[in-house]
Amino acid sequence: MKTIKNIETGEITRVEDKESYQRVGYGWTYVPKSEWKANRKTNVVVSDEPQPKQTKASKKNEKKSGKSK
């Protein structure tokens, strides 16, 4: 796997070696994997909405699945 970056758009992606050989030089360049990792961490979206509460039916299903010994 190689990490490459599009020169025009700035898109960073991980691709197989064969695909990277074909793309580099045609608008793509090699970049360190750490740059790809940093980009992934900043794209995480955190929701301010509260998590939905479990219903009685889902709690019963959890209890049943836990007792199957």
C-alpha cells in the first residue's frame, strides 16, 4: 500500500502499489502515511445529539442472548 496525494484537489488516499505506480506523475505524488493518518483524525464528526435510549424489547433481547449457555 502507498499513500498518494492529488496535486490539484489535495485529496489523500491509500492505494495498492500497482495503482500508485500508474497515478504518480499524472497529478498525484507520494506523501508520508502520517499525513494520511492526520487527515483521517480531523475528519471525525462528533454529534451533539443524545444517544437514543434502549427500549424494553431490546433489553429483553440482550438478556436472552446472554443466557444462552
